[in-house]
Amino acid sequence: MLVCATTLIRIVFAATTGLGVDESYMVTAGRVLCLGYFDHPPASWWLSRGAAHLFGTESPVVVRLPFILLFAVSQVLVWRIGCFVADNRAGLWAAVALNLSPVFGVTTGSWVLPDGPLDAALLGAALCLLHALPADDRRFGWWAGTGLCAGLALFSKYTAILPIGGAFLYLLTGRTHRYWFGRWQPYAAAGLAALIFSPVLIWNATHGWASFAFQGDRAVGWRFHPLAALTTLGGEALFVLPWIWAPMMVLFVGGFRWRAPWTHRLLVFLAAPPIFGFALISAWSSQRILFHWAAPGYLMLFPLLGEAIAHRLDRPGVRRLIAATAALVIAAMAVISLQIQFDFLGGSLARAMGKDPTAEGLDWTSVRDDLRAQGLLPPGAVAASVSWRDAGKLGYALGPDVTMLCLSRDSRQFGVADAVSAFAGRDVLVLLPDPVGHSLDEAKRWFSSVEILPGTSIRLNGRVLRTVAVLRGHGLQPPSP
């Protein structure tokens, strides 16, 4: 009942909101299938592209559907792990808490992001490992499941290596199951995971290790930020919800005790590398560490939280807090959907926040409609923007019949899917949201000449959210590599 009800809510939410910036980018740049992609491994790109191909449309609910269904699988897996660690009640409340945490229940559970397949695969690997470790026989079944799911997790997002490393540390530091180092099953499971991940290695080897270099660069830096680790943990607490995060961390610390059950210790060892790792990296990284990157660590703590909730349900405050959190999350989702559909808040968000976030959750179809009315989108049209973020939103709105280029050295997957050099000498329609002097100059340097056309705008129910300059670039001239 829980899985069915929450899945229905997510389908409605997905159908009534547009794709976000990252989602639009993944759908647009992912129209060209590859063994690997600049930002992440292929799983999420293939899922959204496969859904669009199967249903013949790129509507938000269709490209999000695989991720919604995978979160339903994640709920079942969290429940099963909770049952293994404690009992059925613990499993149920672990699944409830997973739904209530916005970083999982809203973003991972609804959006086109690598975290959807990552979380389902990591939970599958954890459940298989829980069954494999205490087994007395030497059969390979549960170890094969562990390797399969670990490989799928790596095939979804590179950060899967952190919980996998936590499993290795658990075996290395604990006496209970260290004997598995002397058996062949764990090594065969690791080999299976590597085999599943091998297409990503092949793609990187043939593309200058671009994806590894891009992600690895985020851990590089020469400045020390002593308070950054605390800031990162605080941001993660907000994403998880502070009243969920705080008891999680108490259970996390308690799970390291030698007297803790081995199941609890395994889960906290799986959780530790993402939680500690990104907090430490933020202390020296020259780039911003996003708070949701550590989410796989907190994911492993939900079975422990479910057990704690089950033991405290007789306290009125616990039930009230759960009900209030559910109401808060559903209300927030409803406000977002209603705003995208009806713009009932008008310009109040822009006045309160300085920038209206409505445009990020809205599909920019008004731009497409205006350009079609002006006859600027003939068959085989080529469009471009100077930012990968804007190129994603614009490319998704214009549709799969328009080739979208990114005129920037930071073009991400656009530079792989449709390299600018392949369109040298072509005339290109250039779209610049919120045009300023430097963006116009940046666009002009890519062409032998530029013609300024009537502009358009991103609109919701007649209200202009952002203006868009429209240029026709003649004779595309890609810069030297």
C-alpha cells in the first residue's frame, strides 16, 4: 500500500512539473546513445532515452517514469533490509522515513538523475551482502547478486565506489567475516562488478579519460577551509531533514561500537565513506561540494532509523512528527506543481528571493512556439547557446528534431554528442537567455557574422520570466582545440 500510494503521488508530481536544469540537460544531451557519458556512467541516460523511445515522447512523466519505478524498488529493498536487521515493523518504518526525506523521496524518487538507479543498486548490493556474509555454504548465489548490484551501482554513478569501499573496510577490520578473504566468492563478485562497469572504462579510454578527469578534478584544491566540513554536514542535514538526520547520526556513531550487531556495523561501514569523504573533501576542494553527493551514505542508515522508530511508536511525539513531516513534504510538492501549472504565486517569489525559481521547473516551450511561428525551426534546424545549462533547457523545449549545440569550452556531454566542429561553416540559430554584453560577445566570436533577430521570452500564463535574445550566426567557426 505504501509503495503504491507514494508511486502514484510521484507520477502526478512528475506529470505536473517541467524538467529541471540537470534533467533537461541529461534528456537533451542523452539523445545520442553512448557507452559512456561526460558527467556520469550510462544508466540514467539510457533509462530516460529508453523510456522516450518506448513511448514515443519526451514528456516529463515519461522520461521520469523509470526513476519513479526504481524508487518503488528502493522502498521494497529498504523494507527487506530493515526486516533482516530487525523485524517487519522496522522495515516498514525505514521505508516510511525514506519517503519523508526530500533528497530521497522527492528528487531521487522523481527526477531524471543518476541517483535513482544508484540507490536501488546499492540497496540491492547491501541486501545480497547481508545474506552472503553469514552463509555457511560456499554457493555463489548471494555473492553473485552482490557483484551484479555493485556493478550496476558503478554503472549509475562513480560515487558507488565509496559504499563498496566501506564493505571492504568492514571485512578488513572485523573478525566475524574476515575469513571471506580466503575464499573465491568475493573476488568473483568483484570481477562481475568490474565486467558490468567495463563499458565505462572502454568509453573513457577512447575519450581521453574525460569523465574520470572531470569528476576527479572536483576533489582537487590547494586551499584549506576549516569550517567547510561542518557546512557540508549542515547542508546534508537540511537535504535529509534535520529531525531525520540527527537521530540517524546518533545511530551512525553507535553502530561503530564493537558490541553492536554485525548487521548494524556493516551498514554504518557502508555509510561512512560517503558521509566522511565529501565532508573532508570540502575542506580543501577548489569546487563546490553539492550536499546530495553524500546521500548514498545516509541511504544505508534508514534500516537502523526504522528500527529506532518502531521501538518508539508508543510516544505521541513520534507519531505527530511523522504525520507533520508527511504533510510538509506533500504540501511542498503541491505548491511546486500548482505554481508550475497556474503561477498562483505570480512574481512574489522573485521579490522575496531576488530570482524567480519558477523558470527552472518550467519547460521553455514558449520559446519553441515563438520560433516556430517565425519560421525559424525548419526541418534539420541547428540551435545553440553559450551555457550547457541553458542548452539543456532550450534543447529539451525545442524537441528532438532540432540539434542543440553548446558554444562553450565547458560543453559537457554536448561536446561529445554533437561536437561543434562537425557543424563548421553552418548557419546556426543562437539563443541567449537573459542576454548581457559578455554573452553576446561570446556568441559572436563563434561566427564570421551575426544577424540579430526579434527576441522571445520564457513565459508562464503570459508572465515573462526570462527574456531570450535570438541571433542567426553565419558561418560557424569552431575555435582551435
